[in-house]
Amino acid sequence: MVDENKIDPVILHQGLAKVRNRRWILWASILVYMPGLLIALDMQASGGTMAKLFAAWIALICVSVGLATIVSCPRCNNSYHTNGPTFLPVRKCVHCGLAVNADKTK
Ligand SMILES: [Zn+2]
């Protein structure tokens, strides 16, 4: 178990703020689907328009997942959410277990 106190708290805070930011982008991208779908239905969008919107949403999700994947852990410097081919958007580092809000609990 690595001692969290050994890391510069400023670096820890900045790193985790970035992780939280990327997580927020990811969830926001996923959640925008429902209101987006309802708005499109309300506007009586055609099948073609719906397909384009869906493709745009998939692209948005891919970018968000990409951003969340490359963000690195401030403690162990590994990718925070990714262990090999597995992407796990959990609330702690998949390598060292550093919590996403570890800088707030002190
Ligand atoms: Zn870590």
C-alpha cells in the first residue's frame, strides 16, 4: 500500500481534478442521449436525420471514452480507468486504488 501523503497534494489535486473532469464529460455524453432523442422525436425528425444524430452521438461517446481512457493517475502514472484492454470507469484507480476524491477526504 502506497502512502498517499508522499505525493505533492497540489499534483494529487490537479491530477484528480482532471480525472473527475474526464469522467464528467463521459457521463454527460451518455446522459445527453435521452433528452436528445426526445427532442428529435418532438421535432419529428426523419429516419435519415435520426441516423445522423445517432452516428454523431456514437462519435461523441468514442471521443469521451478516449479522453477518459488516456487520463493518467497522479499517484502511479498508469491510465486511471484502464488495465490492459479493460476500460473500467470506477471511482478509484484500477492500478493503485487511489480514490477519485482522495484529495477531498483529507
Ligand atoms: Zn494509480
